[in-house]
Amino acid sequence: MKSVVVAGSFNVDHVWRCDALPAPGATIAGRYSTGPGGKGFNQAVAARRAGAGITFVCALGDDAGGALARQLAAADGIVLAAEASSEPTGTAGIYVDSRGRNSIVIGPGANASLSTGFMAANAALIGAAGVLLAQLESPVESIEAALGIAREAGVLTVLNAAPANAPSTIGLLKLADVLTPNETEFAALLGRHVGERVEADDVAALDGASLHALCRKLSGNTVVVTLGAVGVFVSHDEERLRGDSQPYYRVAAEAAQVVDTTGAGDAFNGALAASLAQAPDAAFIKHVRFANQYAARSTESEGAAAAMPRMTPADAA
Ligand code: ATP
């Protein structure tokens, strides 16, 4: 079975749970916890726990955060290909209020130095994978380089175009065999690249034909829009249905005893990539159903990487 290469970010998350988010000039008390984060690492953990062999390509500082990344990757059986950076390992300061709303400050640190040269140096590794999974918390030119190397080698590419404010180009999006924005990222990409103004809050309510038409403007390949508690919308190019019978369809979210939806998108992406690597010939809808199930399970405990369930497509079937 071929593996998944995840290219992306690692952060040390510092989380304060407070009654209310701190106002400018305020000093307040909160319950502190720390743990791993970064979309790249979260997705690597999800893909690993969903049964795939994983190599995580990232950049780490020579510090306690870097050591934590190595220790946690080893504990989950994730192979690290880490570029050594003179910057500190990435960090995130996260405040969460009693209603679950958050404010986040990211210190990209080492993540910002993940280089195109390092991608080129790892071309053989990327080229031997079944799936390359990437996000946009790393330099856009490095992600573009990784996607290009994978494409050239015939490796299936999955791009989670997150976060919404990350720089991107339509050329980068076109390198993704499967593009997986959430509603906010989808609306941002439409506005930035094809001049379509859609409010993120309105995306889930659009009829299937309209949503499909918008997806087609963004990509000639498959687009999977994640819709939170509503589920998922899938749109294929008519010529490339990836084993499905319909060019577009919805999959409703699975029922879940929701505790914390942080990282649900990362769970979905990791599980989707893992499933695609494990059964490349299965109909695409099977992978989507598994990822949808996996992501729902991830909402049933607190945290991001820590909340990724151990559940493979075989367990779910
Ligand atoms: P986050 O930024 O919190 O990681 P996201 O905004 O990128 O998440 P969402 O679209 O919110 O991603 O969620 C991804 C997927 O997780 C959904 O498509 C769905 O499969 C699952 N999911 C999210 N919320 C729920 C929920 N309340 N119940 C069941 N499944 C959910």
C-alpha cells in the first residue's frame, strides 16, 4: 500500500480557556493548556490514525517545540522529514471563551522557512507516495513546488486551501486533483480568483447546481467543500467522476455528541487522504463518507491532534 506525504505546518499551541475573550488593555485569568497543532501536523496525525503510512514534510526550530514535534511524530509512527530552521518552531496563542468562540495569533516561525529547495530534495519521497496532502500555512511557493513534483510523478494531490487569508494563485489551485476548502475558504477563493461574491454563511444553502457551477469556476478537478455540521458538497469535472455516478452531490454530516469541533477540517482532510491512499480504485464517494464519519468522531473529544480517533476505512465499513 502506498503512503501519504503531508507537507505543512507544525505549531506548539498555547490555549487559554476564559469566560470572555480579553478586550484591548485587559488582563484576565484563564485555564491554560498546551499541545501540538498546525494544520499540517493535525492532518498527518489524522491520516496516520486512519491507517495510512505517513511522512510529514515540515520545518522545525532547534528548540523545545522541535523536540516535541519529533517526540509526538515518533509516538504516532509518523516519519518526519524536517527542514532545520534557525527560526523558533511555529506557535499559536489561542483564547477560547465560554461560548466556544476563539481568537488566535499565529507565530509562523520555522513554518515560514519551509523551502522550495527542501521540496526538491525530497522529490523522490514525494514521487513514491500514493497521495500528497498539503495546506497553506507554509510558503505558497513551497507548497506549489511540492504539488508540482507530485503531479509530475503521477501522485494524487489533495490541497486543503486553508486558512482563508493565505495567499494563493489560481495556478496553485489547478495543481490539486482534489481541492478541499471549507465554506469560508471557498467564498474567499471565489472572490479572489474568479470574481464571484458569495457570503460564506450562504454557501451551504445554495442549490446543488449553483454550488457545482461555482466549483467548476475554481477548478477543472474535484472540489470538496466542507460545510461543518451540514456535511460535505462534492463537485467533479464531468469527464473525471473518480468512480462516482454523479458529477455533484451532498453527503450529510454524521450524528455526533459534539464536544469540540476544533480540527474537524483537519480530521476530514487527513482521513480523506488516508482512504484515497489505501483504496485508490474505490469510488470517490466511499472516501468522502469515511472522512465524514471520521471527522464527526473527532468532534467528540477536546483538542485537535489529540482528538483524532483511531479508525480506519476497514473499521468504518
Ligand atoms: P476547523 O477549522 O474547526 O478545523 P473546518 O471549518 O475546516 O474546521 P468544517 O467544515 O467545520 O471544517 O468541518 C469539516 C467536516 O467535519 C465537516 O464537513 C463534517 O464532515 C465534520 N463536522 C464538522 N462539524 C460537525 C458536527 N457538528 N457534526 C458532525 N460532523 C461535523
